[in-house]
Amino acid sequence: MNAVDLIPTKRDDLAGLAGDILRVEAIFAIWDETQRSAVEAYRRAIEDLNGEALRRLVKALKEEPAALAAMKQAVTDEVVYAVLRRHNILKPSLSERVGAALDGVRPMLASHGGDVELVSVRPPAIEVRFVGACDGCPASALTFHAGVKKAIEEACPEISDIIQIKSMSNAADNDSVRFVSPFALGAVGGWHLVCRLDEIPLGGISTLVVGGQDVILSRQDAIVSCFQNACAHLGIPLDSGDVEQGIITCPHHGFQYDLSSGECLTAPEVALQSHAVRVIGNRVEVRLSS
């Protein structure tokens, strides 16, 4: 890299200004350790000075209502926002936190040839859409609930509605497979028609006898799960237990289970016995585990 490469760009947007910094940092990267340490110390000293000055400025502006209003408007500028975030003077915006949450699940989605995109942010709701192999995949409902939705809820507690938008090219018809338990993809035979989807209360459970076995069906958003109606602790029926936010509590000894996975939240070494479920149109079918 020569001196010409160090001439700053004429762009005054965030990408152009950040690019100038990256080009200089690329030169520092090939210096020896002593030189790099000196540059790093110099950088920290300048950033500490600028950060302290900005904090004092913001503190003073907050004391004047008119100045505070102007400052709130100023931080909508991408350069101002980026610098104040760099110095931890501003908390991350909602869009930034949503983006970071989605970035956290993208490697998992990419391993299956898919991705997720943010469609809109309208607090308290956001809309997302699967693309690639994840769009229309029978297991996408579970991926959405246990992956994307969970990540956003943890990062953005102020968001109460996380909506999965379906691609028009993959809109389900009345006879399409809308959901299949991931561990039963490709399973042939042994399926029992047990009920209609709308017969399972959203956020609740239904109790049925399937093939001579007592089971409970749970419906959380687009996910339907099926488990043996027996607590993993002592095998006592669970169906009279309280269900809240996707968690059922054993009415006898208080063991709690995640109804999306069967995981025991009280004793992680045990879990509910699961049975495969698939939803075709409005029909719910169960395949008992052996």
C-alpha cells in the first residue's frame, strides 16, 4: 500500500469514513509488535479523550429540553449514531438489536442452505421471512419458534409480536404439509389421524388416546408437539398441570417442561417422551415412538 492509497475518500457517509480507517489499519497490521503496540496505545488515548468529551457534552445537553430534542434528532444520522455507539454513550437501537439477533441464528440457517430476512419493524411487532431452503421447509416452524423467535425475544423484550411472513410462492394449500417433527422427516407409515389443528387450543394442550396410549398435544404458534402424558419424574399424568408461556408444570411435584421440545427445566437430565407430529392442511397426525 502506497501513499496514494491513504488519500481519504471524498465520501462523507459512514461507509466512506469507515473505509478510510480500515485502509490505515491495514498498514498497521504489517508493522512489528512494538510499533503496533505504540499505535494501539495512541488510539486508546485519543478515543478516551474523545469519549470523555462526548459524554460531558451529552450530559450538558440533556439538561436543556430544547437541546435534548435536537440531540435526539441528531442521533438519527448514521455517522453520529455510530460514533456515540462506539463510545457506549448510546444504547443499541431496536433495529441494531434485531439485526444482531438474526445474525446469531444465520450460521445455523446457512448450514441448511437458508437464511432469514427482516421485513419490517413496527414496535411492538416485527416481521421476518425465511429465504432459500428454509422457505417452505416442513421444519421451518420449529426453526422459527426455537431459533429466530427465541433470539429476538431475548435481545428485544419490548417486542411482543414476532410474525413470520410466508413467501407467496410457497403459500400452503389445504393438502400441503405445514409442519413435521424434525426427527420424523421422511417417516413412512404408522401415522394416526387424531384431530383438527383448530381443536388444539393455541398456547394450551389437548389430551387424547392414540393407539392405546395417553398423549398430550401442544400448539405453540405454528408448532404442534406430542408427548406421552406422563411426567418424567414418576410417570404421573401431566394433563391437569398449569400451562403458561409454553411451559407445563406437573401438578404433583412441580417439575416443569418446555412443550416445544419436551426438555425438563427442573432436571435437565430427563425429558418427556416425544411422539412425531405432522400437520397436513388442517389435519393433525401422530406417529407413536417405539
